[in-house]
Amino acid sequence: MVRFKSRYLLCEVCVPERNSLQLLDERAIHHTLRAAVNRAHGDYGSALFNIGVNVKYLNALTGVVFIRCRKAHYRLIWSALPFITHLEDRGQTQNVQCFFNCIHVGGTIKTSQKFLAQYNRQQLHRMLLDCNTDAEKQHVRRALLSCSVGNVKREEADDEEGSDDDDE
């Protein structure tokens, strides 16, 4: 049996209005990405896209997207991301203006999730500097404490205990 290696592109959908993100779904992103690859790389790119590219996860609140593609062709997909300028919202005629910011390329979804947790902590630290009132600062500090290193270490310990059971 042959195992196909994958790459996970962790992208951020950047839009002018945050409430327009909630109108999007995975199918719209997949369709838009397919059209961008077709425009940038023609029939060859479309064929490679149809073989092994799919949207694994979309968080409509933060605009985070995980895109899985084959290892040999991830640069082709990555190079088409700058050509995306708008997304269709659930079949309506109105388009959502946006662009994709690729923030990480990982070999497994787990490493991409770990990077996302670290990236979110960095963003929270940046938000702390921009807070004006004490209530805002306390809210951001509570968010920082909720994603502390202790929580990550506990999750890794739970994963290690679970992997011992899988070996038997």
C-alpha cells in the first residue's frame, strides 16, 4: 500500500469587514481556489488540483483555513493564492472582497495546529499593546492565560498516553 504525503497550507482569509467571513463556507473557498489555479496554471494545474486538494477546515470567526494538497504539488497551489481577490458567498450574486495570507506550510495537520496556537498567542500579545482601557487589557490577559504552555503540555501528555495504547 502506498502512502501519499501531504502538505497543509495554513492560510488566513483577510477581508475588510469581519462580519462577511461568516457568509463563507468550505465549498466556496474550494471553488475559488480551483478557479485561481486554473487561471494561473491552466489545464495542468486544474488536473493536479483535482487529484488531491481539499479544504480541511475553515473557521468563519477567525478566517483561518487549512488546505491539504499533495507534497509534490503544494508550491503550485501556494503560487495561485495571490490571484484570489474575491469569494462568492453561498451562491448569492454578491462577492466578498478578500485575499489569502499563507502563514505556515506544515507536513502534518498536528504541526500546523501547534503553529496556529503559537501564532494566536503572538496575536494576543500584539492586541494587549493596542488596548486602551483596563477592561480590554484584562480580557486579553484572560485569553492569554487560557492558551498557556501548561495547557499545551497537558495535551501532549494525553497524546503520548493515547499513543501507547495504539502500539499494543
